[in-house]
Amino acid sequence: MNTSNKTDILFTLGEAKRSRNDWPNYLQHGFDQNDVPALLELVADQSLHTAPSDSMQIWVPLHAWRTLGQLRNDAAVPPLLELFDELVEDDWALSELPKVIGMIGEAALEPLATYIAEQDHDEFSRVMAVDGLCEIAKHHPALRDQVITHYKHYLLHPDTSVKTLNGLLVCCLLDLGAKELIDEIRALFNQQCVDISCAGDLEEVEIELGFRTERSTPKPTPFDMFGIEQKPRPDDNDSVVELIDYYLDRYGNEESVLNLSELDGYFAALACAPHTIMPSSWMPALWGGEQHSPEWEAIKEFREFNELIMGFYNHVMEAMNEDHYEAMFMTREVDGRTYTIVDEWCEGFLRGINLWGPMPSADVIIMEKALEPIRLFATVRGFERLEGLDVNEVEHHQQAIEPAIRELYQHFLAQRIQQGHPIVRDEPKIGRNDPCPCGSGKKYKKCCLH
């Protein structure tokens, strides 16, 4: 079988499955070391990367780089590193190229360490190099000490301008149980150049490495992780609110969530659901469906929005779990009197309810009872009823919303516990470098981990 025929096979394989550990055996098709140049050409072929999303061609580079990983050819390392900056916006490449490099092994150690220190690369290209070193240690345990040495060299002279890279490097050190670098890790945190949304703050790291058994300070909230002061209402000058509202307005449409109040109601409904609803379902629904999902103008905006949205999602989940949730209703002042506006929040809650799916009739009755005050402010029939009520009566119905939601949450929480269904915080631990199980296609450490 000649090279051209063998690479033609990759055009017939189609969509790949995202597997944490197992890739198909590409070598069964007869690939050998002589095919490395042709495979590298396929990985670098921009026409394949920009092929229609529903075509088989778009998957060819992925099959090619996986084949390179299984061939473990040292000569593939420099050309693959040269592609990091080009492929950094490809979530599959971001996740899988480090594994390919890791499978190749020792020949990649020095090039990766050099790449990490080169500040002219995209930050996440350098993250790929950081992950590549970690993958080498995982695939070749005998090389762990050399990997740790290269990490130590970087930590002695870290780039303090790349907090996310430094945070994800700490994730790798935790994955490798790098207790011997605790002094360097502490020094890194002391320089305040670590994104604590990646692996937690220093106390969390010390706990995981076994240097302490419990925290001496409160655990950072998602808002702390972003370095933003948390405020309880959406009309405060809160940067989180402003950023989320900015993205919802910029990339939203007539079918999408409009503002943070509606988003808060949406997430509250997800928290009350009888089963966990994954981001792979609720994220597209936030925009009004997959067909309305935005085309992001910059990958940095996409990443920032996802960090903010997941932080806010977990904030709502935690508040529900700990029974201190307060709905983010809006307010409006008219003639010196402040009125509470619940319409957007209620619309968001009903949007979230639409993702629940079928339920037993007994649960439907419980749900419908809880929805009575919510439907009043989010349906045509409800608006018609409100027209005949005075201000005090309207406020009475508004005040019934939060108690109804708490009862609904407790009803399904008790049901889930009785059936042995775990709540979100009790899910099995996922490796920080594993693909996110939510199906987003992103790394777990930058998706649902926080």
C-alpha cells in the first residue's frame, strides 16, 4: 500500500469520538514511519480545517495527528509545535495535540520547555506545551523527573503576565503529584500571577498535595476567582453583570436570554430540575437553540464568556444547595417609589423548565403549583390577570415566587436523594486534563470544573 492510498483512508473515517483514553488503532491501516511527512501535511492543510462542518474532510487533520501520536516519530515534534499557534483556536487540537506530543515522548521535552518560555506565542499555545510535558510524564512514567525539572526551571523565572497559563500549569503539577515543587508553587502564588479559577487558591493546592488537611480561610467564590467583587443585585455597578449583559446583548437575538435577571431565573430552574441538565443542553438553549448560537468574533471573548457563565451557574447552584438563594429581580423607580420587576426572571425560569423533559404526573402537579406565581408574570394569560390587580396585590404575588421555588427545589432534591441520584457536587472526580463530560468539546479544567 503506498502513502497516498493510506492517507486516502483518513478521508473516509468521518466524525471522531472524543475518548479520554482510547483512540482507534490507526496503524491497522498500514501506516508506518514513511507516512509521517504526508500526515503532517494533512494536519497543516488549512483547506481541511475550514471545510464544511458537516463534511468528512474536516475530521481528516484530527485523524492524521492521532496517527502521528501512535507512530511516535521524533521527527514529528518540531512541525507539530510550529502548528500550535495556527491551531490554538481549535478546541480539538487544544485538547489532543498535547496528548500526541506526550505519546511521542522524550524527544519533545526540550522543545516543549523552550516553547513555554517564548512569550511571542499565544498564551493558550503555550498552555498546549505545558500540557504536552504533563502528557509525556503520563505516557512515559520514567520521564516524570525530567518533566518536573523543566517545570521547575519555568517556575524559577515565570511569566507573570499569563495568569491562565500559570493556573493550568499548577493543574498539571497537581495531576503529577509534584510535592517536590511546593516551594516554587508557593512563590508563584505569592507573585499573584495565578488564575485561581483553574486549580483553586494556594490553600486548595496545599490540601490536594497533602501539606494541609483543611482551609484556614474561606474558600474563594466564583466571583473571587475572577477578581470581581460580588454584589447581590443586577443594577449595581458589578463588572460580572456588565460583562455578561454585554455578551448577551452583543451576541444575543430575539430568541435568546436577554439579561442577567433572566439568566438567573434560567439557572434557578436548572437547579430545581429532577435531574442534572448538562451544559451541552442548556448552553445552546440559552441562545434560543443551536441554530442561534453565536459566531464569536474572537476566541478570547468566547473563553471569557464561558468562564463568566459557568462561574455564575455554579454560584446559583451553590446558593440553592446551601439554601441562601435570592432571586435577581430587577427594580425600577417611578415617582420616588421603587417597584420590583420579576418578568424577565420568570421568563428565564420557564425557559429552564422547558429542558426538564417528561415527568410522572405527581411531579407535574407539584411543578405546576410552584409555577402559578411565575406564569402570572411571564404569560399572556398572566398579564391579563395582572391588569385587574392593584400594586399591593401584584407585590403579594411577586413575594410568592421565591417560597414556591424553594419548595420545588426541596421536592426534587428529596426525590433525587431517595432514588440515589447524586447532586452536582458529588459527581466523580474528573482529571483536570480530561475532556469535559458535558460534551462541550472543551477541556474540563476550563469548562465545568469550576
